[in-house]
Amino acid sequence: MKENNHETDLTRDLIKTTLAQEISRLAMSRKRIIINNFLGGLAWGLGTAIGATVVFALLGYLISVLGGIPFIGSLIAQIIEQINAYSN
């Protein structure tokens, strides 16, 4: 049991030391922080765009395979009719 605690303590100390070193390294270089944040933002944006594209493509495919959603077409037709009625 004591051996497990000792290993846990060593692991905790190693993580704290590594984290402290990383924080101090990043704090030393503002340029590095800006670059890391910029690249992280680009990756997040690209991942979001790709993910949304895949989800909407699959959704569109499923709707086309299932024959569409009939109530949406009639709902859009009603909206267009109301817009045309108010614009005249």
C-alpha cells in the first residue's frame, strides 16, 4: 500500500513540475502564446466547419432517401404566400 502511495506522490510531483515548466515557458514568450492560440482557433474553426458539413450532408442524404419531409414544403409555401400577400 505504501508503495502505491509513493508512486502516486511521484506521479503527482512529476505532473506539477512539468505543468509549472510549461506555464513558465509559455509565459516567457508572448509570440508563442499568440501563435498557439491562433493555430488552436484555426483548428477549432476547421473542425467545426468539416463536422457541420458532414452532419448536414448526411441529414440531406437521409431526407432525400426517405422522400423528403412533406410538412416543411407546405410550411414554406404558406410563408411565401403570406409574404407575397403583405407585399402587395
